[in-house]
Amino acid sequence: MRFKTEIAKRVSELELAARKLEIKNIIWKLIFRGKGLEFEGYRKFMPDDDANWIDWRASKKTDDLLVKVFKEERDLKIYFLVDVSSGMIFGSSEKLKSEYAAELVCALSHLVITSGDNAGIVLYTDRIVKIIQPGKGLRQFFAIQSEILNEENYGGKSDLGKVLSELGGIFDSSINSVFIVSDFLKVKNEDETQLKTFGKRFETIAVIVRDMRDMYLPDNIREVTIRDPDSGKEMIIDPKLIRERYEDYTTKQSIALKQLFIKSQLDNLELMTDKPFVLPLISFLKSRIERRKYVIPGR
């Protein structure tokens, strides 16, 4: 197996889009709920401020509208948890899910590192395959790129709940934010406890990477051979005979997954491998930045 990726191109595209939309130097604002920011005090609400910044509880105690002011804490630590199970080595378009995820993680980790913060990576299946502790500099970026493109790290079953439980004993309070990148096809309702616990400790974002065949069967062929990546079992199917049931199942699975994220209080972004990720990702990051209810001195 050889991955076919365009890491340099995706890095350049994301960097350019980040500069155009002015998020390049404020990537740290992805750290929500005050993580990565130190409360400094209050100031009066100004006419050009966003009304969402108002702290109504504090304002009730005075005759003025007040907003919270925070000072920036640098040296943030951001981890990328990347599913490298057999299920990710699949694709019906130009990119395998694993290739698409690799380009995404490399581009985003490069953005984090060149913004002055620390990026690290955890590759997982039903166990932790590889950990690179958060670090800075281009050497760190190339270390992340090397491991995520190493085909020997791929293969096996996926068990996110088990891995999160193990990481709970490894990650400490210095970790600010975590991106989980997977197709999430193997996530179970029983994983809700671990997702909730993890989300409470760290600002956690789920990035769902899906192939169109995860959602729909082809309509232009008679028969296909499908293979279970875990058991290796194969069968021949006629897509026309089961398409409706398959799409009903995948739709319900997608809805259940989104409900699980809501219950676990995790934000999520869904991406399809047949569509570029740069603009949806930038739009997602920018919307999160704009929703924050704090003011940074000098910003």
C-alpha cells in the first residue's frame, strides 16, 4: 500500500485561506470556555462590541453593561487523534479516507505550529499505535507528517472508547484542545461516557471523514463485491436490491452519531472525501471564533 497525498498543496491552500479570512494569527481562539485564556477583569461595553460579549450576571450588579476581558496565554498544546484502522483505508473517489485525513491533519497541524503553538498526534485503532508529544517548529511538523504517512501504522479494528479511556490516564491538564479525526462508523452508544469525560477535560472537536459509499451505494452497476475490513469476509451484492435499506441504515447511523456528539457536548464537522476540505474547515473555524464571548486586550 502506498498513500497518494498532496500535503504541500493542502498546506499552502489552508495557509492562504487562513490569511484571507484573518484567522492565521488567532488559531488559539479555538480554545473555548476560557481554556488558553486568563481572566483579567471587566470593562464597559462599547458601541462597536458584539452584544454576545456582554456578561449579564456581572452587569446586573452595576449600572453599566460589562464584558469580560481576558489576556492571552500562548504555548497552547493541541492534539490530533487520527483513526488509522482498516476501515479508513477505503475510497471510491480520488482519495482514500486515510489519505484525505492525512492531508487534513498535516495542513491543520502546520497552521497550529506556524501560529506559534504546539501540535501533537495520536494514531489509534483499538489501541494507541503511535504518540508524538506536542511540540513546535518545522521538525515537529515533519515528524507528524512522517508518522501519518507511514503505511505500517495502519490496519486493525477501531475502538475509540477504549482509546479515550487509555488516553485519559496519559493526557494531563496542560492539553488545551483535541481534534478526533475518523469516519466514526464504529463508534458505539456505550462510548458516550468516555466522550463526555474527555470533552469535559479538553476542548474536543470531532472531524468526521466520510466516503460517499459510506452513505450511498452506486446506481450504475449490477453487482459488487464487498469486504468486511475487520473479519475479511466477502459477499457479492446487487446494489439495486438493497440500496434503499442501505441508505435508510446509513442515514439513521449518521443521525445517531450527531445525537451522540450533542449528548457528549462535542462540536463536529463532517467532510466528504470527494470535496476539498479547506473552505469548509476555514468556515467552521471562523464560525467558532466569532461565537466566543470574550474580549482580548489589543485585539
